[in-house]
Amino acid sequence: MPLLIEQVRAGYDMAVGARRAEKGTMRWLRTPAKEFIRRLASFMTGVSIPDLNSGLRAFRKDVVFRFLGILPNTHSWVSTITLAMLSNGYRVAYVPIDYYPRIGQSTFHPIRDTYNYLTLVFRALTYFNPLKIFLPVSSIVFVLGFAKLLYDNFVLRDIRESDVLIMVVAVLIAMLGMLADLIVAQNRYQYLAPPRLSKAPTDGRERIH
């Protein structure tokens, strides 16, 4: 804990203990599921996230209070605050820690918890940066629709209504994302990190020791 507090005093808004390895139960399932979600969150925020849901962390109270109204009451608040801070330009440091097997039984449920975890990531990112979700989905749907259109036109010699419909759906998804971004922009100022007058500890928002 002193190492985490030291990072906050050095200028970071939050310091997180990043576990070196997964030691929980059902590692054969937890490890790939958490790795997929971690990589997804890293891609969506544009910042490498070594550990998304580590509970060992130190942070500036005034920063966390900005997001207090949207944080859940359950343990998932740690993942939410990580995504919220990274999406809004705050400085987050990661300090590697050892993770030992804990005493007692785990409450991990493979299907329910994986679903809830994915939902949490998408909900948080939709709240702060909806275009990161809607535009990739729209692009994938459009490419699939366009590929189907080419196949039907040049191979089957028959352009179908579904070809155009798929691409229209892609455009609607993109427009929905833009509308969501306009709504988010109205309140974004209250969450964004303030301009920094002092030099940042590093040239990024994340640091690994």
C-alpha cells in the first residue's frame, strides 16, 4: 500500500496494484475470460490496462467524488472507476503485486459473472465514449453488408433487399452513436481531468513499475 500512496503523491490520480498472475479458482476459465475483457477495455480506452478489477488501489478522493453518482454499490465499482478515469484523461499508475490463493470459497460464477463483467465494460464506455463502441460495430456491419452485396451481385447475379437493409442498419448504428456522443458531451466537462500546469510523472496516463 505505501507504494501505491507514493504514486498518488507523485502526481497520479490513482494507483492500482496489478496482480502478476491469476490465483483464483477455475483459472482455466477465469484467465481467458478476464484477458479478453481486459484487452477489450484497453482497446476501448486506448490505454493498456494490466489489471481491470484489482481492489488494491489508492486514489485522490476529490477525483473519485466526481464519479460518485455513477459508481455501483457492488465490487464492480473498482472496474467502473478505472474505466471512468482512463476515459476522461486522468493519470493511473499500475504497480505489480503478488496475488496469493485466498482462504475460503470463491463466489465466481462463470456465466453470470462473465456476462455482468462484459455488461459493466460496455455500460461504462457507452456513458463516457459511446463512439468507441458504436463506430466499430457500425463498421463491421457495413463491411459485412457490402461484402454480401458484392457476392450477390457478381456471383448470384441477384441484388437482394437484405443487402441494402444491412448497410442501412450500419448507418443507423453510426447515427445512434453520434447522437449518444452529443448527449454525453453535454455533461462531459464535469468529468474531464483539469488542465495540468505541472509536468506529468510520465508522458502517458499509465505507468508500470
